[in-house]
Amino acid sequence: MEKIRFQRSQLCIPYGLFLVCFVLAPLIVIIYYAFTNGEGQFTLENLIGFFSSPNTIGTLAYSFGIAVATTCTCLMLAYPIAYILARSNMKHKSVILMVFVMPMWINFTLRITALKEILTMVEGNLAYHPFLNTLIGMTYDFLPFMILPIYTTLLKLDGSLLEAAADLGADTVQTFLKVTLPLSVPGIISGIVMVFLPSMTNYVVLDMLYNSTYIMGSLIGAYFSAYDWHNGSMIALILLVIILVFTLLTNRYADQDAGSSRGGVLG
Amino acid sequence: MAKIGNSRALAVLSAFAVCSFLSGTVYAREEPIILRVCSWEEYIDLGEWDEEEAIALDNGTVIFGERPLYEEFEDWYRETYGREVRVEYSCFGTNEDLYNQLNMGDTYDLVCPSEYMIMKLMAEDRLLPYSDSFYDTDNANNFYINNVSPFIQETLESNEIGGESWSKYAAGYMWGITGVLYNPELVTEEEASTWEIFGNPKFHRQITLKDNVRDSYFAALGILKADELTDENFIHSVDYHDKLADVMNDVSPETIEQAQELLDELMGNVYSLETDSGKADMITGKIVANYQWSGDAVYAMDQADEDDFELRFAVPKESTNLWFDGWVMLKSGIDDNADRQHAAEAFVNFVSRTDNAVRNMYYIGYTSSIAGNKEDDTIYEYMNWCYGADEEEEDIMEYPVGYFFSGDNSDENYILQSTGSQMGRQLYSQYPPQDVMERTAIMRYFDEDANKAINQMWINVRCFDIADVPTVVWMALLAGLLVLVWMGYRRSKRR
């Protein structure tokens, strides 16, 4: 009896099938709907409509604003934590890291509900600061995604480089700015990607924290529930393009920067 | 140990095999009818009541939910008509979801959408009319036509789509009105009895609107047309109801535009928009008033009572939205299958049996369209069980509900002896008095253009206007851009 032998490339078949069914096919459907109107004819009206309405552009800006603010806040909170954790000689490093990551183990709606109650206690009336509340909620939700990649890059950082910098007369600030920071850029970039993109569409946080303004995710939902597949698909597509451009940019920047900074240190 | 486990598993397996073999032989004679029912979530009694939950009514009937109603229907159908039926019961989240599901090819035989979706489905010729035998009052098993409230039946008969009255296609299930749930310590009844409360600066950021376009648009119309709606001449005109319905269904472009402006303004005053969280927020005191459906208002008041906290329900003086959900049969599902249609109609009849209607009301908290009849006063007795006053109690109030039970509000058989404290409370919300019912208007389904306009209006209200970006942000952006350009410049220079 001959043994059935798998070729390595055959192992890709399930993944390929998955890609076609759940990525490619839906994408084609979205593109079809985005560029057609109710009668099924080709049209650019949806595209033009999106960029000519102050409301949809405003929603894009608002989503962007939330995403940028969340990413910046996460970065500013996460970097010192990751740095201290990675560089220090604490005995129970992993335990402390776990404390920061542990909230991820709890269901996120539950966490936001708890946060809602705490914020109400602090602020009294949540309706006065919808943007701030959203920012707090999003930061709470996404902080671990920023800490982990930065922590990992900093942990892998070669200690001899720092010693060399010190030997050559750099003080702590200089060492940090010229050695540690440039070398941790890849971690920062992947942190940014992991926080920025989801925070542009995560409208559940807004809903739960009583922010009734639409962001991109809820806008798509609003069009779909009004049976308007065409405009909804167009917005989904625009979001996709934005994400694509963003990812390409960050990738390129990460490669370039990692290369140049390494060259700088070693050369 | 492992061996015992194995043999036990084997025993269970073989038991299953025997069972399925036996049942197979029983059913083999006749294929069971498959009835695909789709309704709102938590919208039918699922049984499994605790012993002490049993409701003993004064007329001797004891109501007890043992198993889900749709399962009990299977037994009842077998006993009554001698045929097997199997109900495949599923749920939908919103009317729009249901509509989208139908368009994407899901087939159901019997669904329970709200009035405007029924109108839409009717207009699209997707519904099957009930058979003549369904309306035969001589058949004792026709619980629906024998028990439906004359008020509901008249409403269904008097509303038409394309020249055909709704009553041919729809059987009422639950109904209610909309109003304002409020905290009487901080809000007076007068303040709550108008849609204008949502723009009242006194409750700035302490009141919630509903997160759906139809309800919010209704409130906006109530404010925009307040002068006309509360005008004595208008109220006492002969064709008041028709006029009222027209006003509350005004979707002219000018009105939609005005509504958008108004809703924009209201958004600056309300706490938030909600669909579900409002009840809890009322009880925890985050907000002092909220737009509420009567059924949910009853639920919230019950919950608050448990915490010794009083909430009340007011119906705006301008007008209130009469809504109902009804059972309709879909052509695509029934597909000219007489057996299936019979089972679907029997299902509607079964849930319209008075004891089952009580079970549903008890479980869901909404008001059933079923009223009973002269011989069967179970529904009225249930109301008495819920809200009737003991004889020795002071503050006894006569509360006529004849309009619902017999069509005549002065009917002495249907004047409930309740306590005065029930005014503006659960009884008032569940069976509003006739003067409130006078100012109800049904919100129709809007044609495609109007629907599109009104949805777009709502999206505009909800979206962030680019013009609202504060100057500081623009300046910060500009500064950031300049820094980036400068950095890029320095970098290129260094190379």
C-alpha cells in the first residue's frame, strides 16, 4: 500500500480556500456594491457623495481624531511602562507585566461597563465629555496591545550596545535618544498599527459610553440597516484603502528606520 | 473505570438508537409539517416557571408556564388535528434585520414584525392573506378571532394598503404606545407630558432619546407641530384621527429638513441616544427622564419598585405613537402548501388562547392584543390580578377599559377597581385610558424616496459635521504638518 504523501504546497490549500471564501469573495461583493447604484448600473456617485458631504467627511475626521488621540495616549502611557519593565532588574517582571495585560482576559463589554460606572462616579454626568470618555475607554481597551510589542523589542535589545554608548561618553539621556529609542521603533510601529486601526471603527465603546456621534464603523451599519448596501460598501471600501495606505506607510517607515538606525549605531 | 464509562456510553447510545428507531416508525406514516417561525428575541413565553410563579386568577384559572409555548403548540396540534408539526423557532433583532434576512434568501412561514414592516411587506405583495376559516367565529379553536380585542381588530380593519385592510394579512400580537418615563422627584407630570421635554434646558444632559429614526422623528414631529396638534379646533374636528395620522406621517422635504435642524438641536441637550440602556440608567439615576415604549416602561417601573424608587410614565399631550407587532404569513415560506398554512394559522390561534396570552404578557411585559370574550374573562382577570384594588383599600379608583375589551368604554363589566396610585403607573402604561388612546397615531411605512430622505436625515444628525471641528484643532494640525515638513527638510539636507 502506498503511503499518501503530502507536498508542502498542498498544506496551503485550506488556507487558500479560506482566503478565497472569506476574504476575496466578500471583497469582490463590496467592490461591486460600492460602484453600482440601486439599478445595478456602474456609478461613481457613492464615491463622490462621500467626499462631498460635510457629514461623511466629518465622520472620517472624527474617527481619525479618536484614533490619533487614542494612539498617542497609548504610546505615551505604554512606552515608559514597557521601558521600566524591560530595563529594570525587578524579580517579578513577568508578574507586573501580567497585571497590565490581565484586563485583556476579561470580556471587553464587561470592562467598559465597569469603566462607565467609574467614570460616572468621577465626572457625575458622562454626557458633557463624550470625546474624553471615548478616549479613556479606547485607551483602556487597547493599552495592552501597545505595551506588549514595545516590551518585547526592548527586551531583545542588546545590553552591550548601551554599555558601549556609555563607554563612549554618552549620558543616560543621550543613550536613550540615540540608541534605545531608534532601536525600539519597530515595536512602536507594530503597536501603533495594532491600536490605530481598530480604534477607528470600534463603535461599541462609543455606544456604551453614551457618545452618540457616528464613527466609520457605525456609519456603515447605519447605511446597511437602511438597506443602502451601495453607500455602506463604499465607506467600507474607503476605510479599507485608508488602512492599506496606512499599513504600507508604516511598513516602509519601519524598514527604513530600523536599517538606518542600526547603521548609525554600528557604523 | 474506563470500561464502566464506555459501557455506560454504549448504553446511552443504544437507548438513543432505539428511541430514534421508535419515533422513526411512528412518524414514518406521515411526514411532520415543518413550521418556520421567526419573531423578536424573548418574545414568547419559554416556560420553566417556578412553582410559586403560578398565577391563580379569581375566575379559577391557574396559569403556569411549563415548557416553551412553541413546543406546547406541537402537542396541542397533534391532539387537536391529529397531525405532527414541528416548529423551527428563530429570532430576529430588528425589523430591518428581518427584512434583510428575507431578501438574502431565508425562508420563514410565519413572522412577527412591527406595523410598518407589515405594511412594507404587504405593499411588496409578499404576504399571504389568512384563510376565510381563520375568521370563522363558530369554530371554538379559532382563538384569535374569538379573543382579539375589538379595539385592535378595528384598527387593523380601518387601515389599508393598496385598498386592502391590514386585518386580512395580519393578526395582532403585542401592542403599545410611546411616551416619557420620568422620575417624579425631579420632573413634574406636566413637564413630562410633552415631546418638548427633550429640548427643555432644565434637563440638560439628563434625558435620553431613542436610537432609531422612526421614534426620534415622531418626537420631532410632535415638537414641530405642537401648536397645531394641541389646538382645540383641531382636536375637536370631525375627522381628527385622519388629520392626526396625516400630521404625524408628514414626510415632506421641508418637514424633514426642519426635523433635522430640530434633532440637531436636541442632540445638544440630551444625555444620549439609547435602545436598551435607558431603563437601567433611569433606575440608577443617571438620567431623570427617557423616551420609552409602554412595555419597557412597565418593566422599568417594576424594577424600580423593587428598589423602593418611584418612576412614572407620561404620554405627551401632542400625540403618541400606537405601534403593534403582528403575525403575518409569508408567501415565499408557505409556498401554497395548505397543510403548512393550516399549521401557521393554528399557531396564531394557539398563542391567542387567553391563558397563553397571559403567559406571554407575564413573560414579556408588553400588552397582548388578545382581550378574551364574554365567556372567557381570563385576560381581564389577569389585569385585575395585577392591578386590582383590595376592597378595604382607600383611594379606590374606577378605571374603565371597555374600549379594549368590548369596544364600549362605558361597559360596566370592564371598569376595573384599582387604586389611584396606578394613574401614571403600570396600569396606565399597559392599558392607557381612552382619552390617551384618542391621540394615538400609527406611523406608516414611508415610500422609498421618503424613506431614503428620512434615513439620510438621521445619518446627518448622527454624523460629526466637519464645520464643528474647533479652530484649535485645525491650528494644531497645521502646526503638526509644519513640524513634519521641517523634519523632512532637515533629514534630506543631512543626507
